[in-house]
Amino acid sequence: MIKNMEYMMENIFSNINLPLNKQVNILEVGTGNGDGTTVYMNNILKRNIFDYRIHSYEGIGECYKQATSFWHAQNDPKIKIINKFFCDKEDIEQMVLPNIFGQGNIMTKEHYTEKYKKILETGIFEGDIDYTPDIILIDSWRFGHAAIVNKCKKYCDENTIFIVEDDLRAQRRRVYGEEEILKRYFYLKNIKRFKGDLYDGTWNFFTFNL
Ligand SMILES: C[S@@+](CC[C@H](N)C(=O)[O-])C[C@H]1O[C@@H](n2cnc3c(N)ncnc32)[C@H](O)[C@@H]1O
């Protein structure tokens, strides 16, 4: 069991062979305030490869502001924080809302439906990207992953490695995890699972190719 998010990222990346002969493109969905997974990935990449970019998406304005202010202070041109939702709007209706189930205070169907409804009305969604991501890290809201993977599918290739948070698995009364939601829509190859310790705030993750 991995007890810390930084070690979780170290552990996951130690299982990945990063290409050394080209610019490595990382697509992150769910920057939050910018001082978590983005920092851990950047530290790993900095140590291991010369040429990389992290394109990190945060759809919520308040978090985006925190993240840009954090990264502005680091003055690192390799990191780009983007204030857009990375998924197609229509996929929220098709692949997110139907999978939401109520569980506890912060996981009620009402809570998520309300959040996604707001996004459907006012959110700014990414159009096209002009690179093939080598690694895609999805640390978004639970239930939202399938719509994100569906958009990524247009831009990734068979070598692209998805690193995806699977925190539904960590709930005591697990009904099903994000992995199982994704399997309803996609054939996931080469799955590897990394077990976190929820009590230390470390979610489970899994990696796969499409
Ligand atoms: C769990 S937090 C991210 C935590 C962050 N990775 C860290 O280590 O601190 C999830 C974030 O994903 C954002 N988010 C969820 N779905 C998104 C999407 N499709 N596009 C962009 N941002 C999204 C939410 O606004 C939220 O701030």
C-alpha cells in the first residue's frame, strides 16, 4: 500500500519507460491548485528527461487561478496550465451523468449532477490539441473519467500510457470503481494497479493503454 501521493507518482513512473529521443508530452486533466500531481510529475521528469511539456487542464476558475499563480512563481516554461474542461460536452450527458451513484455526503448524485449541470451550461471545453500525448494523467472528479478518456482517444496512440485515479475502489462500501466504469466503454490493455492508502489521502491509481 502506498501512503503518499508523491511516492505514488514515483512508483507509477518507475514502471514507465519514458522516450528519450523526442519531446515527451504529458497531458494532465485535473491540475487542482497546481501544487500536487503536477509538481510530483515535473520533479520526476526533470530528473529523467531533457525535453518535455506538461499541458495541465483545470476547468474550475478558482483552482486555475491558484495553479497559475503557483507555476508563475516557479517560472518554468515546460508547464502550461489551461483553464478549460478537457472532454466533449455531449459526453457528460452520455458517459458521466448515467454513471453517478449516491454514496455519503460528498458523493451524492445531487452533488455531482449539480456540478456537471453547471459545467454543461457555462463551462469552456477544449477543442483540438496538436500533439500526441505520451502520458495522460487523469486526476479529475470521480465519475468524470470516461468522458475524458473518450476525448483523449482521438489524440493518443497505442503507446500512450494512461495514469488514472481510481478512488471509488478506496471507498469502504465500494459498488464499483472508475476502472469498471471505463471498461463499459473502452477495451483497456496492459492494466497495472497501484494501491494507495485512503487514510493518508492517497488514492488508488491504475495505468493502461488503449
Ligand atoms: C482531485 S482534484 C485534482 C488534484 C490535483 N491533481 C492535486 O494533486 O492536487 C480534481 C480537479 O479536476 C478538475 N476537473 C475535473 N474534471 C475536469 C475536466 N474534464 N477538465 C478539466 N478539469 C477537470 C476539478 O475542477 C478539480 O479541481
